[in-house]
Amino acid sequence: MINRKNKGSNSERELVSMFWKAGWAAIRVAGSGLTKNPNPDVLAANKIRRVAIECKATKETKKYFSKHDIEQLKKFSEMFGCEAWIGIRFNNMKWLFISTEDLEKTNKGYVASIELMKRRGLLFEELIS
């Protein structure tokens, strides 16, 4: 059985590979989430756009984010001059992406459900177009 850390790392690698195949440069950020400095899981860019992505892979139908995590992603993106996105790969589904501005607020932070992602989110092909 694959542990959660490996599942997350493998998902990030998959996304980086997808960006390269689409003609974008992309990297996984080592130690993202483990340092006191804000940093995303994946950075990707082409000549026109730069994106910072917090990546999640889950078997659940919703993914919760702390207010702190989203604020850190926004802070990094503002300082780096790029767009802040959340990328979620729900089990047996394609990657879906949502702007941090489109997440649903909760008492403790934010949530992205499959329904919200299908309604407000973008497929990879839409994100990069």
C-alpha cells in the first residue's frame, strides 16, 4: 500500500511531467510545507505565465485547507509574481485546478469538494491554455 507522502510526491511528479509534455518548464519544490518560508509544491511557467500550485491527491470527496496554508500560497505567489492555484487529483479522476479565490470558506479555513471543482475548477488543458 502506498503511503500518503509517497502518493503526494508521485502526484507532484506526475503533474511536473504533464507540464513538461505541454511545453512548460516545471519543478517540484523540495521540502514544500516543511519550512517556515511559504512555498508551493510545484512551480511551472512558459513565456507568458507563471503558476504556483499546492497539490493534493485524495481518495476523499473533499479536501480541506487551513487558512494559514492558503495565506502562505498567496503570499509566495504575490512575492514571486505568479498565479496561485490549488491542484487536486481525486481518486480515478483527472487533475482539477481551482484559484485560491474560488475555494469555499469554512470556519477554520477552506474546502474544495469534487462538486465545486467540477463547477468552478479547470482541467489541466484549460489551466495551460
